[in-house]
Amino acid sequence: MKQNIQTLDADVLRPYEKCERFGPEALSDAELLSVLLRTGTVRKSAAELADELLKGMGPENGLLNLVYNSQKDFMQFKGIGRVKGIQLSCIAELSKRIWRTSAFRKMTLKDPSTVADYYMEDLRHCNMEQIWLMLLDTRNTFMASVLIAQGTVNSSSVSPREIFSTALKHRAAAFILVHNHPSGNADPSEEDISFSRMLLEMGEKMNIPLRDSIIIGDHSYYSFLEHRMF
């Protein structure tokens, strides 16, 4: 291992040694990112480039900049080309999938908080509204999660027909409606309430019941089932 460290670029030598001796938890955010970047530019070390990325895209966001920005955004920084831009995008997606996998193992459909956790890391960072269907089988077991609508920062539109067509296509016996509020406030609007109640009534008639309607905010959620809105 020491021999490999000695051959690494000088830009990342110190963070690698620090990680080896004390573990990755001892590295700062910029040092962690510099290890992944591996190299900087002629005039800028990998650590300096990492620090610039974290601060230049919104200092208040820190590592969340990896989630909030795209490959093209990353490539605006000198030293970030196509490959590194793709790598940075993949880091953000990987972190979401790790969270989702962990949340799925803990998910209990009778507990709305665990369903909200499953969607939280994807939707709380999303700058536009998305509507998802969590489809359930006859035993109320998770079958699939399907994105059925995506809108602007202010609104999204989807018809009940699309929702029930999707449920029928997947042969779902029931479903949970999940959508986010880009504002970060998970409280339901009047439109959320009326739309969810309409789906509840239609679901009962079609024998594909709506089990819950969950709104995702920033580290917050609102469950119609928990609040006895149905």
C-alpha cells in the first residue's frame, strides 16, 4: 500500500496518507473530494480545485453542490473536463442509491415515515415537482416505484387516468402517491388535499385503493394517513 501511495500525484498524496492512517472520516469535505478528483491543474492542486467546487457553486451548500448541479455545471470550472464532470455526477447518484438501499431495507408500508425516508434523498433536493407512484401487490408488498409526472418549480400536472393506467399496467392491487414540494415545506395545499381525496374515491370504485398520499419537503414529510386526512 505504501508503495502505491508514493506513486500517486503529489496533489492527493497527503489526503491518501491521512486516510490510510486515520480513516476517511478524518478527511475534510475538500480532502475527500480531492481524493476522488485525483489531479488538479498546472496552477491548482486537487485540494484547491475541490475547495473551489464546494465554495464556488454556493458556499452554504458544501457537498450538496454535487447533488444540486449537473455535469455541465461542473465543467464550468477550469480543471473539470468531461470525464471528471461525469465522475462528480455519478458520486451524487451513488450517494442517493446508497441511501435508498438502506431506506428500503428499513421500509414498512404501515409506517409512513419509512416510505418518506425511501424518497427523501431524491426528492428533497429536486428543484421541480415530481409525482411518484409506489405500487403494491395484494399483500401490500412493494412492487415498483414509478415516476409519472415532473413539472416546473411551482407545479406539476397529472391526470387520474395516468395514475390508474399505470397501476393497471403493473397489475398493482393498491398504491401510495408520493410527491415533493420544491419549496421544502411539506404542508399540503388545497389542491393536494382535493386531488388526494379524489384519488381515494376513484380507487375505492376501481378496487385499486390509495393507501396514503405523502408529500416530501426538506427533511420533512406530510402523510395524509398519519394526519387522518382520509
